[in-house]
Amino acid sequence: MPPDDTRLLQYAVRLLARRGYPEKALRERLLRRSADAAAVEKVIDKLKALNYLNDFHWAGLCARAWAVERHWGPHRIRHELVGRGVDAATAERVLAATMAEHPEPEVLEQAVAKWQRLAGPPRSVQELKRLETYLARRGFGFDRIRERLAEIELPAEDDADDR
């Protein structure tokens, strides 16, 4: 490798040592550093050959963290992965593996538990709608949300509350 390519490779390894990157994001960072697209491609190929750059592995780590720690559903995880530069086929494979490890109903239940810890159990139809919106933003399917919300019993309304 010419000296410029070696410097670019060292820069890429330093970036990857700090945190993982999907291929697309790393390519963009390297292109900001060097105008030579051929050199950037050589560096990307070298990193892939060394297995320093692996979109499937990076996406898997992110998807598991998002499912377990942030309680995100499959729609949100897929959207984030594709938005960060992972191709759709890889995102689907990662999502299938993640949902096999952490099934959607389990993650949905954790999201509901978190919401109830912060806001308390829903006491009205309005609060139930807020919970529905919260779960939809988290990336769960509406059918799954409706099934879960149907299990929640609202307290009986007193006539005195309506006055």
C-alpha cells in the first residue's frame, strides 16, 4: 500500500477502535478524509478481509441493544438499521436473529412495564391511547399493540368524576 493508503488505513482502524461503524458510514468518514475513492475502497476491502468491518455483526450488536435496553420493536429497529446504512437484506437477517433471541411479545411487555413504571397504569381511555402511541413510536405493530392493550382493564368510572 502506498503511504497515503497506509495512513488512511490507520485512520480507519483508529475510528473502529473507538466504536463500530457500518460500512456506509465508515466509507463516508474516509471520503471526507481522502478525495481518492479508489484508496477508500481498498481500505474498506482490507478491513473487510481482516473482519474489522462487518455490517452483520455491527447491526446485530445494535439491534440487540435496542431491543433489550431501549425496548424497541422490530419496525423501529429495521428503520434505524437501514437509516444508518445497513442494506435491507442484512437488516432483515439481523432482525430475524434478534427477534428469535428476544421475541417481540417479550420486548413489548418490557416496554409496557417501563411506561407503567414512569406514568403508572392507565386509568382512562385517553391514557390508554397515550400508551398505544408510545408503543407505536417504539416500533411495535398495531395488531400486537391492540392485543396487549385489550388485556389492560381500566378502573370503573364514578358518576361523581363526570360532574
